[in-house]
Amino acid sequence: MADTAARSPRKRKGLGPERREEILAAALRLFAQYGLYGVSTRQIAAAVGISQPTLYAYFPSKHAMVEELHERAFKDLHRRLVAGVGDLMTRDSLASGLRIYVDFGLENPDAYRVAFMIEDPIGRPASGGNLEVSPGAQAAFGVLRASVAAMHAQGLTRSNDPEQLAQSLWAGMHGLVSLLIARPEFPWVERETLIRGHLDLLIYAAMRPEAPG
């Protein structure tokens, strides 16, 4: 990235948590605009109006900032899902749960890019050298997984594999949200019509016809 990050006036020291939030806000904005590999810690520091050594007093690396932004996004999504999903035993309630995910992504495109669309592994090393999914991502997906498992136990799903179904629903929502964020210039149909139609297709594929509305 060219050194085009907006440079803020140098600020006084000792702002503590407020300064930490300023760093994260600047990092989120720059990562979303230029990508993880197009942004340096020096550019983030300049955007906040602090020196690079001062930034390192709050975050030891760029990866640490990405990891925190990633976890924050998933925690926010998890909170919304827990508050709004409830008992996913009808078509309408499933539609509400899926819509929470879509609205979260479209209302918070920068956070969504960092959580879902940056090509950097945020997972932590697990046994065998593989990466394990972060706690925030596990918790957010766990809400959908548990709800689909409950529907499956009641005989309401078309699929005999609730884990596969939950992952397919998640992938279907992510595909729509990521395309709307990444390709706004595409000649989409009216957005609300597209979202409703897409979620209707996911619900039709997920639930048996006899499932309650």
C-alpha cells in the first residue's frame, strides 16, 4: 500500500484504554481498505498520531490486532444470535436467525471483512500442527449448530446430517454477505428482494415441508 494513510496529529501519552480503541479503529479501517498485507504497523501508528514504539506498547504485532478484531466481531455476532435466535423450530424463527447473520455482516462490513474475508489464518495451532477455530468463531457457529441439531432431533430437517446442514447454511449466508460487500458494483436486484429470496431458498433446502411456519 502506498503511504496514504491519513496522518493524525501527534497525541499526548497516557490515554490507556481510549488509545487502545483508537488503534483498533484505525487498524480495522485500514485492513478493510487495503487488506492485511497492504498495511504496516507504522501506517496504523501514523493514522492514530502516535509513534510505532508507542503502538507496540499496546499490541506486540499486527497479527495481535487482527486477532482481537476477529474475536470482537465474532463475539458481537454471537451476542446477537443468542439474543435473537431463541427456539428455531419454525420456518419463521429460522428465517429470523439467518437474517441476524446477514444484517450483522452488512451493517458492519469492515468488521466482517476482518472476521471472515482476510486471507490470514487467525486460528491457533492445535495438535498435529493444524489450526483450530478461534473461540469466538466456535461460539457463534455453535448457536446455529445447536439449533439445527434440535430441529433435526424433531424430524424437521431434510438432511440426515445436522452438522453438514449447519455448515451449508453458514456457507450460504456467508456467500451472499461477502459478495454484497466485495462486489457492490454488480447489478444486483433490489437488495431486500435478494436477501429474502436467498434466505427462502436456504430455508426450503433445510426444512421439511411439514415443518411449522
